[in-house]
Amino acid sequence: MEIEKKSARPTINLVILVAALVLIVVGLVFLTLLTTEAAAETTDARLQKALTRLAWISVALLGLTVVLLLWAVMRLVRSRIRFSRCRTRTPYVDAWALAGKRFKLEEEDSSQQDDENQPDDPDRPGPL
């Protein structure tokens, strides 16, 4: 009989996803701060407009990344709660004691088996 175990692989994948999304959030925050600071310091109108657009794009990507991060964290928490709720402790079963109760040899059967194992001719050796 094969024991069904829930694999830890989905949990590991979610943890890796959360870590990657956190790194992306940090990078996008850094990019947004750099572009807004550069846009505020520049005097060229075209460059300022381009840096402002880049800042807005990074803010939009940051928002999308935060939504994905929240989804991944909620899924991870939900799977942990569901896993802990569905587990019930089963009573201990001594398999060896059960097997001993089920398998009882009668004395007659064991003596017949001993007689069958004896060779008919005492001069002739039995099977090796």
C-alpha cells in the first residue's frame, strides 16, 4: 500500500515566488525614486517628461507586482490553514500484535507440516 503524501513542492514554489516578487518590488521602488528625483532636478523639458513617464510606468508595474504578491501570500496562508484543519490524529495500531492475533497455528497443522518435511527414505538426503 502506498502512503499518499502531499508534496511540499507547491509550498516551495510559492515561497520562491514571494521572494522574487519582493525583490521586484524593491527594485521598482528604487527605480521610481531615482526617476522622480532625476525628473525634479533636470531643466530639460523633454527629459523631464520622459523621466516622469518612466516613473509612472514603474509605479504601474509596482502596483501590479504588489497585487501579485498579495495573491501569492494569501494562497500560501490559505494552503497552510487548509492543511492544518484537515489533519486528524488516528489511533495507534500495533500491526505486529494484530498479525499475531490473526495468524494462529493449530498444533495438528504444525505436526503435519513437520511430517511432510521429513524424507521418506532415511538413506536418501533431503533437498538442499
